[in-house]
Amino acid sequence: MKAETLPAAAMERADAMGTLPALRPLRRLVSLLSRIALWISGAGLVLMTGVVFWQVIGRYVLNSSPSWTEPFSLLLMSWFILLGAAVGVRERDHLGFEIGLHYAPPPVRRGMEIATNVLVMGFGCAMAVYGWDLAMGTWSAKMAGIDLPQGVDYLPLVGGGALIALFSLEKLIEDLAGVEEPAVPLHAEHPID
């Protein structure tokens, strides 16, 4: 995205990040992971649409519904939802109480943002850890309709949870380092860097 298309608040934030050289490698890595997750989510959505289309053709045109389409489309949906949710955490587009942030004085707003980042990071870590436990605990069983281990169903929790935790860590470090977050605009466009 070109600098002139960014809103003024986003440009100020980008300038502030430039003054923290220690955060540049983390920001580059997280930005790359965010873009990859977003592209995988988009590709997964398109692929799932094709798989469901094939299922409809198989069921109503060929009169022989393929058994692999439903579990495969659910697996794809799990991946694109959780990867997309992680990107939403990074872009601060997740569900929140923005009106409270908007009207809170700056020190209270900062405390609320730090607490939010810590809680979301803990939630992401819990998703990754317990998702891994579920995956390993069910790995020996086979999925119905598809010749994959049942544990594969839980790997999106691991990937999405790890990214949610990493993206929250980035925001937490920014908040603790004092990178000023502009006042939350209730009507502004949220660019993806």
C-alpha cells in the first residue's frame, strides 16, 4: 500500500515504529506471516467453495455424493477461519469494546490495550497448547470419509492459536514500548499494511 493512501493516523504509527529499530525484524516477520495467513485463508475459502460445488454436483447431478467433500470442506473452513481471526487480531479488527477505548483517557486506554493483548495472547497460547493435545490424542483414529488422522482436525487450533499469540505479542511489545496508538476512530478505514 502506498504511503499517500494511508490515513494520517496510520502514517504517524508507521513513523513511530520506524523509531524503534529493535522492533523492525519482529514487525517484518509478523507482517510476512500475516500476509501469508491472509492469502492461505483466501485460497482456502475459494477451494472450499469449489469442493462444496463438487459435492452438490455429485449429489444432485451424478446421484453419487463423494464422501470426502464434507470433512475436507470443514477442515478447510477451520483453517481459513482461524488464520483469518489471527490476522484480525494483528490488525485490531477483532471484536472489542471500541466505544470504551474511544472515550477513555489515554492512560486508561493504554492499560486497557495492554490487558487486552495479554488476555488475547494467553487465549492464543491456550488454543495452541490444548489444540496440540487434542491433535496428538486423536492422531491414531481416522477421519470419517477421508483417509487422514483425526488429529488433523485440530491442527488449525494450533496454527491459529500460535499466530494469535504471536500477533498479540507484537501489539503488546508496541504498547509497552510506548508506540502511541492514535485515538480509535469510529468511522475510519483500517488499512492492512
